[in-house]
Amino acid sequence: MLTSLPNLLTIARIICIPILVVLFFIDAAWSVWSACALFTVAAATDYLDGYLARRMSTTSPLGKLLDPIADKMLVAATLMLLLAFDHINGWAVIPALIILLREILISGLREFLAGMDAKGLPVSRLAKWKTGVQMTALAVLIVGPYGPAALPTVAIGEIGVWVAGLLTIVTGWAYFREGMRQALEESPPPAAKRESPPKTAAGASF
């Protein structure tokens, strides 16, 4: 199943990360726009691999494992690069931090619930909107000051990341509440204390 098209797209998303890092370290307009294009294509594969897996009936345990890992690696790496190269600074650091912490929270919850054989955390419609806004905002912030002079690229990106941050709080809380509900339901009840047999006097007959 490793060579199925959906899994190959997921792996390609991971391979894009080191290339994205190299492009950030090249101080030129072409490398910035190339990084934006690469990130956009990688983000698009997040939707495409899931769609193809369902359409081709090639959903596999490996795909279910790699897909969320690839997403979180791409988002975390991009956020770190944007922070390191001052494409995100000032107050905009707050929603970026919220997005990063939410990714860690959801990963931990899903891993915990998987160990309990719970049903897991299905992706909500609002979470999909959050992902769309988040990826768009990050792509715009990658361009940053290299955008068209007539377009306030930085301001648009920062507004987008704030909106994504607010949606992250809402969806993160919903996931956390659902995860705790499943965890409490799946927790085994405390074992009843075994009653010790009644003590009898020495030599007592029955």
C-alpha cells in the first residue's frame, strides 16, 4: 500500500519540507515565490490524497498514520520558518503559537484515544474551514513583503492567521471536550474491593 497514489502524495508532502527550508534561506524574490508555490501544492495534496483514497477505495492504516503526521509537520515547519525570518512578528506570534499548540494537543488526544480503542476524533466541518483559512494565511505570509506593492500582503496574512487562530481555539476546545468524553466513557470502573471472609473463632464448628 506504500506505493498507492494517495500514500505517495502524503509522502511527497513530507519531502517538500526540507526543500521549503532551503528556499527560505535563499534571499531572493524568486525563492520566496517558489516557496509559496511549493507550500500551496503541498497543502493541496492534503485534500487530494484523502479524496483519492476514498474514490479509489485504497484507504490503508499506513495512510491514516502518515496523513495527519505530514499535515502537522508541514504546518509546524512553516510556522517556525515564518517566525525565524520575521514574516510573523509582534502580536501575530500569538495566533501562530495557538495553532502550533493546538496541533500538539490534538496529536496527543488522538494517540491517547487510539490506545484506548476509542472511536477517535472525526474531522468537523468547522475544522476543515480552519485548515483552509490557515493554509491560505500561511501561503500569503510566506510571500510577505515580496508581494505586489499595491496589495497589503503582510496585513492580509496577519488577519488570516488571526482568524485561523480563533477558529483553532473553537475547534480545539470541541476536540478536547469530545476526547475527554470518550476517555471518561472508556475508562474501566474501579474494581470492587473483595470482601474478606468472616473471621471465625478457633475451633468453631459449622
